[in-house]
Amino acid sequence: MNIIGLDALIFGVDDIQACSDCLRDYGLTPVEVDAQGGRFEALDGTSIIIRPADDAHLPPSIGPAPSLRETVYGVASAADLDAIAQELGRDREVSSDANGVLHSVDDMGFAIAFQVTVRRPFSASADLTNAPGSEPQRPLNQLGISLDMPAVPRTLSHVVYFVPDAAKAEAFYAERLGFKTTDRFTGVGPFMRPTGSDDHHCLFMIQTPPHMKGCEHFTFHMGSGTEVLLAGRRFEQNGWTSFWGPGRHLFGSNWFWYFNSPLGCHIEYDADMDKHDDAWAARQAPMSADNSQLFLFTARDKWAPSGPPPKQG
């Protein structure tokens, strides 16, 4: 099963306008969006889709609105869809809609879907670094940053679930869908990647009491740590409140900045995630502030020095 990663996350929400404003300000491009919601795309076509919470076409909710209603994975080919349908059909309902998308549920009750991936090629500039001791990446007279530098989401990175049984949830994704565990917070849950992706994870699960089942956050990859800081600052200037960050995680190594959102979960920017193959041995560590982030900044308004420095002594 060549599952490449996340193609879309579908939310049932109670304020279409607020969620639309949030996703636009976050940097996603609206596609066929109206009063009933629509799709908000990254550069590669992966997306967030919002619909009214009472939309009869949505899978059943696992919690109060607003909430995640379905996680859509992209696969490499129709043959992969057939393999998934055969595997999951052994013990649960699997249906196919008019567009050929497979729909089912995981062992925690989260609605999951699979389609031949919508991901498309795109071109976006890299953040070139000049570092003493290495050949310069950025040519002479080419600026590293500017006031109008683009910083937009490039591809849907990962989603994080609250689950009542992290061990059972991990077993489902590993044994039934071929996901690999890359790292683990002991007593909390695993970071997992599908076999068609070398990203550190596209799914992280957190052990919680049953009444807390749902989505904690999702994120899109940005082009660099600089883009995370720049996009986050612009998002904050549009009135969205920071929840955690900016900083850099230890597991995965990715830069992060989390914000509150009207989608019923947090929304994150990330960048520069580790890549792994099957030779990687998963690490384990207790959940703690030191193990969750290598460093953490606190955002503040811009500042400039004014007047002489204070006298010492």
C-alpha cells in the first residue's frame, strides 16, 4: 500500500465565515468557496475542506462542532486503493463514492478516506543559507529576506489525534495500513509515517480519556524556519492568537508555531522536518518540556533601541 501522506482534512464547522477568514489568513488559497464552505489549498493541491457541521454528506461526528470529520490520505495508484479496500473490508465497512474515493473508519472511530493523490508538482524558492565553513548558497548581492518575501503553505504535513487507546490505534495503522513508527513519547503515543513518505510523521496520536477524542492540531510544511516566523508574524498581525511557539521540536526537528483557530483545533506552521527510511530505529522518551522542544521563543511586538544604553553599576 503506497500511501503517500495526507491529501485533505475535512471539518464540520459552525462558523463558515470565521473558518474561511482563518484559512485565508493562514495562507491557503480558496477554491470554490461559498457560504457552504469549500476547499483551501496549499501549493501542491493538498487542502483543508470546511462544511457546515450539519451537512448530511459528512461522516458522523466524534465530538461537538466544530470538529474534524474525515482524514483523506493520498495513494500512488488505483491498485493501492484496491489493496486498502480488500484489507479493511475484512472486518469493517468500506464504501466508494462517485469520485472513486474509499471511505472507512479506523479502530478509534475516526473517519478515514483514500484517493489517488491530488498532489501536483510546484515551484517555490528555497531558503538559501550562507554559513562560514561551507560554500555560500546565496549568490553575491542576493538578499536573504525582504519585506515582501513570500511565505505560504507548501504541503499538508501532519495531523494529531486525541485517542482513548494509543496502543490499539498504533496497531491499526501499523498492521492494517503499513505505517511505520518513527519515535514515541512513552505513555503518550507514537509518531508515524506511511510507507510512501519519508517525512518523520504525518500522524501523531496522544493518549487521552475517551471524552477527549478528536483532533489536537494540523499543520502544513513551510519552506524554512524563516518562513514559519514570517508567516506566523503575519498571521498574528491579522488578529489570530499564538498558542505555542515559535520554536523547534526535538522529535522530527521541525520548526513550529501553533495558533488558536475556529476549527475546533490548533493550527500550526512547520518546516524542515527530518526524513527517515526503514533503517531508522524509533526513539522513546517521556513527554516533557525538554523533550517536546529543543528551544522556544516568545513572540513580542517589534522593538528598536532608542537612546543610549542604561548605565551599569
